[in-house]
Amino acid sequence: MFWTRLGSGIVLVAAALITIISGGPVLAATLLVVSLIGIHELYRVFQVEDKGIPLLSGAGYLGTAVYYALLFWRPQTYTMMVLTGTLIVIMAVYVFSYPRYHARQVTAAFFSMVYAAVMLSNIYLLRILDHGVYLVWLVFFASWGCDTCAYCVGKLIGKHKMTPKLSPKKSVEGAVGGVLGSALLGAVYGAAVRGHAAADGNLVLSFAVICAAGGLLSMIGDLAASAIKRNYDIKDYGTLIPGHGGIMDRFDSVIFIAPVIYYLALYLL
């Protein structure tokens, strides 16, 4: 299992390097595919997918495709229009196919789009900022850095359980170590790119603060995804990534903090 996870992790890092450095249509298309897979995983959990013509799930997929197309063409200009339009289409499907779908499925159809697609799209918005090729990595330092540091510290000195019912293995000590570790990674990264990613203030301190905030919230994103799995009694969202599960298993915290990192970078740098 360790070698499987390691191999998958290396592939993921390589894919992230290629797509994020490329930016533009390559990144937008990659995020669209990842979003659609993530939505599909959530739709299966929430039982939005059904037999026959997939009207409800189809509305969610179509809305996501249109959202990304307009995001690439005119970033943020049509965001609310697409979201509102998708909700209207979903509600129309609900009404005209009644009683085929339950209200909880309708709610899940829209929620999954916002959760897995709209929140993740902030990686693209971050990438197209000035010096975005450097800023976008803060999402991954905050998320995966916090996860790794929290695991190591928790294993070494973790004693007090953070959420005993939801995730018994996570400790308060691990959480603190994860936040401090992600802040340290942000500071080191800030020092490394200080001459390239211009900022009005102290880049080292700004990156440390952004990664610390992102790391703290990444744990909520991870636990939120775990809570959904527990509610629906499943182990993983999918099997796409060997050793890791599905897109929502591996990118749960990345998806959750991408908007946070984007807005912090927008206003602090």
C-alpha cells in the first residue's frame, strides 16, 4: 500500500507541475475534468445519478462545463449568472419530472457543483493573477504540507483527540503541528521566490500567514469530506487514484481552501 500511495503521489505531483506551470487552457481543461469526476463521485454518494436519461446529474455536468468555459473566456464576469442559471435548470428538472427526484437529490446536485467545481476553480483564478505561477503553489503547501506535518507530529506526540467521533486518529497536537508546519513551508517558499513574486509587504511573513490560515481550514475540509463518507457509510469516494481513493479523497482539502488562498493572496499581497 505504501509504494502504491507513493507512486500515485509522484504521478499527481508531476501532473500538477505540468498543468499549473502551463496555465491557460491546459489548466482550465484539467480543472474541468477533475471537477466533473469529483461531482460524479459526489452524485453517486448522494444518489443523484439514476437509471435512464440522467436529467438531474446532466444539468449539474452541463452547468459545470459552461461555468469553466466562461471562466476561461471572462474570469468571474459570469459566475453568478451561470450558478443562478444552473439552479434554475435543476429546479426545472425537479418540477417537470416530479416525482422522479426527491428534494434532497436536487439540493445535492447543486451543492456538489459548487463544492467540487466552483471552489476548485479558484486555483485557475489564482494562477492568472500577477505572479500567479508562484502564488498558486500556496494552495498545495497549505493543504498537503499541513496534512503531512499533522500526521508526523500526531504520530510522535499526539495524545488529545481533536474529533474523537468523526476522526479518532487526529489529535490536537497534530493539528497544531500541521498549522505550524504549513506556515514554515510558506515562509521558506516566500524566501525562495522573494525576488520573483513581487509584493508590497514582507513576502515571507505574508506567505507564512496565508499557509497557516489555509492549513487550519484544510483540516476542516478534510473532516467535512470524512463526515459525508460516514453519513453515507462509505470508505472512499472512488478508486481512480490507487492507494488514495477518488478525487474527493485526495483533493478534499485542496478544494476547500482554494478560495481562501485566492482571496488572502488577492488582499494581502
